[in-house]
Amino acid sequence: MNNYTPKPNTGTLFKNTKKTDPKHPDMTGTYLNEQGIMRRIAAWTKAGKNGKFLSIVLSDMDQPRTTSTPAPQTGSEDDLPF
């Protein structure tokens, strides 16, 4: 049995064994933020001019997983000052 209790501001990453697309993260996991809310972590291994590094995205557990950037919100014409 696993009796592990995560501490605030800690998390774990594991190799993504379900990766079927190059855009999918190389590692996935969870972390517990300081408010006690469990969040999701996704990480990609990348190479840069200073060597290999991890690019990390943190998201809410109930947020749908997507690789696209959300469109910016636009106000209505009633919000214009003229």
C-alpha cells in the first residue's frame, strides 16, 4: 500500500508512456500547490544553445488537455470609450 502524502509545493513527474504524438509531453505528473489544490504538470525535453532543458506547463486538473493556445478574449463594441 502507498501511504505517501504529498507536501505543499511538491510534485512528481513520470515518463509519459501514452505519448503517441510528438506534441505530447515527454513527462507528466501532479503537484500540490500551497493552497492544497492538486494540479497537473507536463514537461517536454528540449535542446537549446546551453544544452538540454525541460519546458514545463502547469494546469488545473479539471482543465481540458490541449496543445493549442487559447484565442484572446475580445470585448463587445459597448466597451469602446468612443
